[in-house]
Amino acid sequence: MGLLDFASDIGRKLFGKEEEAGEKIKEHIEEDNPGVENLEIEVKDGVAKVKGKAKDQSALQKAILMAGNVIGIKEVNADEMEAPAPTETDNAVNYYEIKKGDTLWAIATEHYGDGNKYNKIFEENKEVIKDPDLIFPGQKIRIPKD
């Protein structure tokens, strides 16, 4: 998985100076570790370079989203991240950028035809979304296929 683009002016504020960004983002990811070992993060000019070993594609994707949904990060490069090859199940995930006025209920209705399935989206993104009622425009999340 190469570069993913993010909106650098939205997300969680974790650092004030770019010099501290790598360590702060690393702490953020390790706090809710999605399954990544030997994590290293370097940030230069708003690009977070993520290195380490992910236990699976889900862990890799979550680490990328956690790094990218931080104010000041415009791209995430995971070219040097180790992970097992994607399986058919791993490829059954779409990415979604939250728009103004979105709710997880509305997103579940759009993607699954049933707003009651919002918990499925929340569970797949619990490292990225701490409260299902607190999502923000520009945030990127994973939408597992039904």
C-alpha cells in the first residue's frame, strides 16, 4: 500500500511542531494498537512515512488511517510497512471520506441499506472513531463490504 492522501487541516491535533510529529503519531497508534509491531513514524513536509510489521491487512489499513486522520498530515506512505499479502476478505473493504452532515447511521444506510448496521462500521474503525456520535468531515474510515 503506497501513498494515501488526507486533508491536513482536519483531524485530531497531536503535535505542535513537525519535529515531534513522528513520536506523537506513534504513541497515538500504539495506544489503540491495531496489530502493528516495531512501529516507526517519520514526518516531513506533512508526509508520514510508516514503517513496521502489521499482523494483517486490517492492521495496516487502520495504522494508515490513524496516522492520516491527524491534523498536519496530508499523505501517508506505507511502502516500507510489512504485512501479509491481501486476501479476498481484505479486499472486501472500501474507504469512505466523511462529508458534512454524515452520521454512521446514514453511512450504513447508504452502504448496506440498513442504518442499524452502523455498529459494523464503528467496530471496524474503533481505533479511528472513539465515539460513534463524533465523526468529522474529511475523516477517512473503512467500510467493510456486507
